[in-house]
Amino acid sequence: MKGIERLSAVESSTPRMTRALPDMPMAPTVMVRLIRISAFGMGNFFEPVFRSLGTSEHAFHALCLLVASEKGMAAPSELSEMIGTSRANTTRIVEELVQDGLVTRSVHARDARRHEIAITAAGRKRVREIVPKMVEPLERAFSGLSNEEFRLLDRLLRKLIVSLDNSARAMSSAA
């Protein structure tokens, strides 16, 4: 199903959902669906790009985060949150990166329960090789948005992330 077809399906199902579930707040429900469809679409768009580059999107983002960190290292939990994937999936990604010699994993110096993931010279080199190949797909992915719309989307997504985090904290403290 193409993007326009998915949007059409959302639009046509909304009145039926409203009738079937009158107590369901429809605007936020549709927003959740739109965000999930967007994430699915981005995955479908970028997965072949990363596959052709011999990596995955999550592995690439992990390497980018490590390159950008001051010490070139991070805890697996930090990578998990920043990449936006589960800790179990992060463990799998890190293991692949270790096997490829792109990162190392070591026990934290002051807390033996924690690990540190550090980028290697080969990992830095790999990121530098991939980045130029990502410019065109990234620009193409967002080509339907004007610069102003892109900036607005950026601000709204950042605001949504903070809202979700604050709401989750409020719900867990109330429980």
C-alpha cells in the first residue's frame, strides 16, 4: 500500500471508528496512527538504502552517536534510548558491531554491572564512508516538505517527545 492509499485508509476508517468507539478520543488516536505509519514508511524507505551499504539503520545511528560523543563511548542503555529501539535489539546490534570490529564492549571501570561501548578507528572510518552516500536519500525522504514545514515538524516532534516522557513519568508516579 502506498502512502496516499494508507492516508486514504486512515481517513475512511476514522468515521467508522468514531461510530464504533464513541468514547475514544479520535484526534489523538488518528495522530498515533499517522506517526506509526510515518515510522513504517521511513523504515521501508531507508531499509534498502542501508542494506545496499551493508549495514542497518540502527547500527549506523549507533556508530554516529558514538562518533559524536566526547569520549567516543556510551552505555548500551543510552544507545537504546537515542536510537529508539529496545535494549534487547541494541544488544544484538552492538554484538554485530563488535564482531565487525567497529566497536568494542568493555566493563565499566567503576561499576562492573555496566558496560561501555566504544567506537574503533574502523568504526569511525565506516561512518565516514557511509555519510556521503546518505545525503541524497535523506534529502529525497523529506523533499515533500518546505524548509519551513521541516523546521515546524522538527519542533513539533521534539515537543511530542518531551510530552510523552513527562506523561509517562506522571503516570508511573501516580501508580
